[in-house]
Amino acid sequence: MSHVDVLKLHELKATPQRLCVLDVLEKYGHATLEDIEKYTKVKFSTLSLSTIYRNINEMLKKGILSEVKLANKKDHYEITKANHAHLVCIQCGKIEDFTINTQELLQKAETLTCNKIYNITLSFNTICKECLSAK
Ligand SMILES: [Zn+2]
Ligand SMILES: [Zn+2]
């Protein structure tokens, strides 16, 4: 599905600003507000941080984007995908997706703790392939 269709499906107008944010996230996978500002500035030099933030928030509310919470890192954003964990390189800071069935883990944790668990934020501190081979 194209980004235009995704926005339409969620009753949001496919504005160039929103499309640009989606393009950036598609290309880079995960990005902070500042990253997104940096990349969108190339196309829209007059776009303010607050405008970008507003657009991100609208797409977060609709579930098109998700917040990625990582320990010791600024909040990142990504295009919403199926549940997955994150691999964070402790050397270069790269964030990669790692597909894992977090549902199974969630159920196990609920059984063990008797708590109602709403969601899981799973991240692994790693040294990525590139950093490993650079040694
Ligand atoms: Zn690395
Ligand atoms: Zn991700």
C-alpha cells in the first residue's frame, strides 16, 4: 500500500509534509524528531519542528506511526509494523528490527506474575554485524 493510501485509509489528508515524514521513516527505519527534522528540511526548508511534531502526533494517534522507547535513548518513531523487538548497537547506535513473537512472552509473563500486561518493549543491546567486522 502506498503512503497516500495509508493516510487516506486513516482519514488523514496526504499532505506533502506527512508524506515526507513517512518517506524518511521508510528509508531510515527509526528516527528521532530531530532526525526527521533534519531530513525533511532538505525538502521543506521552512518546515518548523512544531509542525513536524504535530504531523507525527496525528499519525501516532491514528496508529500509522509508533513510538519506540529505548533505554538511554531519545524516543524514536517508526512506521507501525507487527510486534517486534529492537537490536540496539552499543557502539554505533544503530537500531534494527528483530522479529520475535512477543505475544508468547507476554502470556508467559502474565501467567508467572498474575499481572495484566498491556504491551512489551523489548530491546537487546548488541554489537552489530558491521561493528563486529570492522574490528
Ligand atoms: Zn554498530
Ligand atoms: Zn522497529
